[in-house]
Amino acid sequence: ESLGLFIYNFPKTKFETSENKKTIELAEHLRAERLIQLQDKQFGTHRQDNSKENFLKYYEEKMQDRIDSAGNYGNWDSALKHLKKCYGDVLTMDEVTIETCSKFYQYLKDKARTKGDKPLSQNSRYSYLNKLKACLKIAYKERKINENVSEFIKGFKQGETNREYLTLEEIQKLVDTECMYPVLKRAFLFACLTGIRWSDIQRLTWLNLRTSEKRGHELSFRQQKTGGKEYLPIGEQALELLGERGADDQRLFVGLKYSAYINVGLYKWIADAGIKKKITFHCSRHSYSVLLLENGTDIYTVSKMLGHRELKTTQIYAKIVDSKKMEAANSIPLLKLK
């Protein structure tokens, strides 16, 4: 049986290599489907027919699996709202095709609006389309759909975001400034010295902290965002912020909970320190990254310290440091050159 698919015999560009890979994957998938059909015919077996199951309902079920991860769940939920605006309330499994899913790409690109009736940001488009692709991969793996269409959907490029951070001098100002919530002050400064996210720092207990003669002080924990197991060495300054060791099941920062009051306390503390930047708790992680790079840590090590899965996620911080070097070079007073 001819599939009518063709590849480049001698690919000369990345595009041709990529097209060959996609075509071969599609051919292998079709071959596997034909084998299954032959086996069904030979042995009289039939797979469960999911063709009329509502894919959007299935998506919502997979979204509920992420309810313990507030940020990820929120993105899945926002994407679902746009999926329903694009397709209505029902999209059956047999309607899930490359063409149908590409319609969501065009919807995000041309029609989707924010609550303020503005076009979606580049990163929102990137995120929402990726949520659909993630669910499609799961559906294919669970044999709800017969083709892994996620591999063939055109994607958005991720836009670079402005990652605000604090300099060492600004962090020192915070050290010297009182905060209405002492536990918030200790936790934020600890995050500036360790790069740990809010979602992880508020869950850490003394059981996560261990000390050995060989490895020194180290935090062992599982990242809530990625699920990755981390072993993060921490310095004496960070350790000092923790105070006297408590029981194993006691949190490192007792009383640290997310609330509007905590946010107000953070903004007031920043303002009282004379810092004009728009700083959130997550900026402590950015500050940690920049401090490491500015003080000579190589980007690979920084990536590992942050628990990033891919080096490209860390490279944005290298760009920040490069821009600061350029500012430093241009800060030299002008000479009266002849």
C-alpha cells in the first residue's frame, strides 16, 4: 500500500531534516495501525470505540489531575475556556484531527482575547497551545485517539519575559529594613540565597535539611512544579536565616502562608527600603540566578542549582548579566578624543 508520503533523499537543511522525521513518524504510525487492524481481523478482537467520547470532557478530567499545582492547573483551566470558545462544549474524539487542532492555533493567533478585550500575549498563546498538545499526547498514549496529532500542530515561539531581580546592594537594603512580617523577611532573603520557589519554600520542613562533613548543608526536596528531586547545597548565610533547628515535621518558616496580607507586607517592605522596582516573591529566584552568574558561576551549574530541566531556560539570566556588562562598559566617562 502506497501512503503517498515522500522524504528528502539527502536533507540539506534543518527544515528538510525535520520534515523527514515527521514523515517517517507518520508512516510508522500508519503501519502500526494497519498491523492492529490485521490482528483484529485475524483474531476477531476489537478495541474499545472512543470515537464519540467528548475530548473536552476528557481534557477537563486530565486538568483535575493537576489541581495540586495551582499555577499549572490555572493554565490548563484558562486553556480550556479558550478551547470551548473555539469548539463549543463538544469535540468528539473522532473529530480530533490535525486540521481541527490547527484551528485552535489560528483561533489563539487571530481571535482569542483577554478579559480586558486585548489580544493574548505571545506567552499565553504558547502556553495554551501546549496544554492542548500535552492532553493530545496523553489521549494518544491511552488510545483515546488513533493518531498523535500533537506532533503535527504548528506551535508558537515562547516570548522572552522581563525577569525583574534585585542587585546585591538592594538585597542589603532589605536586610537593613524592617518588615511587618519577620517570617516573610527571613523566607524572602533565604530564597535570594537559595533560589527556591514560593511553592517549595513554604512546604520545607527540618527533615528536608541535612548536614554532613563531606557535603555540608543541603536541602533535599521534590519540586512541586516539575516533580523533580533536588539536592541543593546552601551556604552559612542561608542557614543562619533558619534559626535553631526544630522537630523534623516542623516547617522551616512557621506561619508563612500565601495571602493578600503577605503580599501587602512584601510591597511595603520593598517600598520602605527605597526600591522602586516591581518585586514579587518569585523575583528572589531571579536575583539568586543573577548573583551566581555575576560572581563567576558557570551557566550549567546555575541551571542545576535552579533545578531547570533544560539549559535554555537558564540562558535568559546570562543575557541579563551580559546587558549589565554592557552598561558597565558604557559607564566610563567620555574622553575628549582628537
